[in-house]
Amino acid sequence: MTVYSTSINYITTTASGEQFQVDTTFAGSYGSTEAESVAAAIAGYEKAGLTADQLLSIETVAYEDEE
């Protein structure tokens, strides 16, 4: 079985105006298809209050379960 996990890379700004790059995998951003994983990651991104202008990249990785 293949499981997909999607991470999002974005820019965030502190209260003092300092910017830094973040690479994270939001809770639940995995799925049995790539599309399912990406949709869940984007939903987590939006739920965190992040916007399109902060987005740098989206990366999905497939993990093979060796049974």
C-alpha cells in the first residue's frame, strides 16, 4: 500500500517584522492518493490562517509499505 504525505514551505513574519522560512507537515496531511494528501495539507494551511502570498512550495512524498 502507498501512503502520501504532503509538506508545505512558507514565509512567516513575527510581530517585530522578522521573516523566516517554515517547512511543515500539517496534522492529517496524508492520504491514500496524492490528491487527497495535497487537499488535506492545503486545508491545514488555510486553517492555520496562512495566505497564498506566504506560500513557497508544496511537496508530496509517496511511502511504500513493504508487507
